[in-house]
Amino acid sequence: MASNSCIEIRGLTRTFTGRAKTADGTRKVSVALDDVALSVGYGEVRGLLGPNGAGKTTLCKIISTILLPTSGEVRVCGHDVVSEARAVRARIGIVFGGDRGLYGRLTVRQNLQHWGALYGLRGQALNTRLDELIGRFGMTARQHDRVEGFSRGMKQRVHLARGLIGDPPVVLLDEPTDGIDPVGARDFRTLVEQLRRAGKTILITTHDMAEAEQVCDQVSFIDNGRLIATEPPSALGSLVSRCERVDAWQVPQQVRERISRLAGVRLVEELPDGYLRFHADDQATAGEILLSLVQAGVTRVRNTVPDLEEVYLHLIGDRGMKVH
């Protein structure tokens, strides 16, 4: 595998055998990950974007040695997640949302003390690290409160602090802003930038397109366990042939109807600012739309490029889509 990749995945497949049986009496097998290949460079912030159930969390669990792959190979910092699991665990910090990984009857500080000890921190070094993380995530006033009484957003802050307790070179963030308010989401983006400057390698799973677009160097789309595409957020529009859009103001009804009947026009929508948007399958169709508008005397025309939301809808569909 490539030596310049921090996370390197080749031919990764993970299946689960359920209780339900098929017609021939065998247990039904579901495929959570299907021949996934992925490389994440050192110091890169990679987004893994997909709807709920796409395989994002399963992938993170395999990378972090919680699950074994059915087949394929996964390496973190050059170490195999199966044969060198202990070395991998020492190099990663994991943030899984919800209540997973937190002890509700313990306080914030006690939770973090526990996880810090697992990373080998003791004495003053541990206390210094706790003070730093508790302060960074705005939990100083509540550090001696039990976690079980926290809101989902506050629990997520504890998760983030826990994932960084050992100052790992690799950080896995599984839906890190789920349940966090806008202020917390802004602080999270600041945190990612700080980790980037510190040289951390970060894998963020999300179905929040705005989040991926703002913080990631590259975004990988995953759906039904298969990796669909990987591109920088700014270049994702090049993945879809239907990215051509023409906006026009005050289009006569008969012109609108004529354009909508063109073979390459797949959608006509009314925008909030009063413009009509014509979605074309290719550049040739976009040219026909422009020509029709000019010939009809429409002068207020603009071309626009798709955002990450449109690419997401094209590649995956609207299942589990989240927009802020």
C-alpha cells in the first residue's frame, strides 16, 4: 500500500448474517460495505458523505478495530487493523455520537479521566490535558455534573473531548455535529481547522452537506456500502452531466413551455428571487436554452454552477439528506 497514505483501504467488504432465512433455508446476508477502496493522506480532512445506512459508521468501526472486515485490507499509519490492532488503537481518537462510549453516572471530568488513563496519561499530565479540553469545549462550569443529565449537544461536546484526550494523530468523527446548536457547530469548524494546522488526519462522516463543504479537503460519497466518487468540494459539480443551469428573468409563458419541451431539459423551477431556472443535461442543451431566450428578447440571463446539495441529490438521492 502507498506509504504516503495515513488511512489506506483496499477491497474492503463487510457482511452481516441476519436471523431471517431465505427460501432455501439459509440465513439472509446483508452487505454493509462492498469492495471499498479509499486513501486518506497524512494531514488531510476527508469527508465521508452519505445518507443514514450508507455504511459510514461501519467503515469507521472497522478503521478503529471495533469490527473485523469480512474481506479486504485496512491500514492506519501503516498498521493493519486486524493483525496490529493495538498499534492502530494507540493512534486514533474516535467520536461516535449519542450515548455510545459515555458513562452516564460519571461526571464530565470522570469520563475523561477514565479515557485518558486508557491512553496512558497519569498525574499532572492527565489533569493538564483534562483542563485544556474541558475549557476548549466550554464545559468548565459543568465538569463535575453527571453526563446522564446532559442535553444531546452537551453530550456531543464530551464525545469530542474524549476523542482528543490522547492527542492522537488520526481522528474519526462520526456525525460530530449531530444535536449541536449553531454556535457549537461554528466552534466545531474552528476545532477542525486547529486540528488541521496541528497536522492531524481527520475522517468526518456526515449527511450534512454544508458541513462537508466547509471543513473538508475532499469528500467521498458512499451509498449502499459502495464508494461512488471522491472529489474536492469545489469540484464535485464536474461529476454530474446535468450540472448546466440557466436562470432567466421574465420569461414569457409560451417561451417557457417551448424550452421545457426540449429533449435535454429535465427540470424547470421557479426561484425565490423571481428567476426561472432551466436544468439541462449537457452544454449543448444549455446552448439551445440560451438561444431560445435571446431570440425571445429575454435579456436578464445568468449561468450558475451546482452546489454540493445538487451533486448529492444526483449521486445519492434525497434519502437522509440534511441541509442547513
